Amino acid sequence: MYLAHPRPGSFNHALFDAVVAELRARGATVSAHDLCAEGFSPVLSAYETETVEAAPRAHDAQVSLHRAEVATLDALVFVHPNWWGMPPAVLTGWVQRVLAPGVAYKLGTADGEPAGLLRAGRALVLNTSDTPADREASEFGDPLHHIWSACVLPYVGVSDVRRFVFRTVTDSSGEERATWLARARQQAAALLA
């Protein structure tokens, strides 16, 4: 599980904690990472920019740990806000640095189709947003849907991508948030089924 929100006490943190607790209560072994709290550096170095050849050994011990771990997971869970139609920089950097060639995918040529290498066949993405759903769809085309369901996860072999958006967070009530946390727990439980 990967959380990308810098502010402790945020609703993203509550979602993350609820899902971790639900999965563990159901007997799942959960590797839980709060990327901001762990100080994960999102900066991709020139050394790490290969796309066709297998990625060289990571110089960063944290990146090495995440690469080794992600290769063993049965499912992936991401929790993050929608910021400018993108995941926060820490998670974008994690994707670029960890889901590297030879780790998460294999690409024979620059114009070829990737072969996903991850064993995780399913993923759950939980997003928060302050943009109403109709505006998100009509004005922006739901860019996070495209990022996760078309670009990133299928590329690395994840065919079952489930995404849920909790909105609008800023003006939500405590009752709405409690309902959302229950829904996040239900989605986590369904991921194990």
C-alpha cells in the first residue's frame, strides 16, 4: 500500500489507515508505505531513465527496497489526492523510479508493446478530490482514470484496476467521511475476494 499525501491527519491518511486495518483484519500481509513520511525522493536521475534495457541497480537503498518489494505483491493499493489532474509528485516519482524496466515491465523496442512483469494482477486506487464529478468528466476527462487504468497499471501487467473517488472533500461532513471510510474498507475487502 502506498500513501501520497504530505499532511498527517488528512482524509487521505484516514483512508490509508482504514484500508490497512481492514486488510490486516482479514489476514492479509500488508506492506504499508507513507511515501512522504518515509522521505521517498521523487527525483528521477539521468542514470534511471532507461526505457528499453533493464534498469541498472538502484543507487538509492529505498528505491532498491521498493523495487524488490513491488515484485512480490499480489495486489497494489494507492491512496492519493487529485492535484492538477495528477498524483502528487512523490507518487509520480515513485512510479518512475520503482516501476522500472526489468522490474515492472519489459519492452523489446521503443515502439513495441510492453510485457508486464509484476505478479500483482489487481489494484485499488483511492482518490480524493474537490472537483465535482460532472465537471471532472466534462472539462478534464478524468485524467487520473487514464493515468492509472490506461497508462501505468496495464503497462506493468495489472489487468484488474479498481478506482474510487471521494468528493468533494473540503465541504464534506463527518457523516459523509465515515461513509466513505466504510466504502474504502468494503473495496479493500473485495480486493481480497
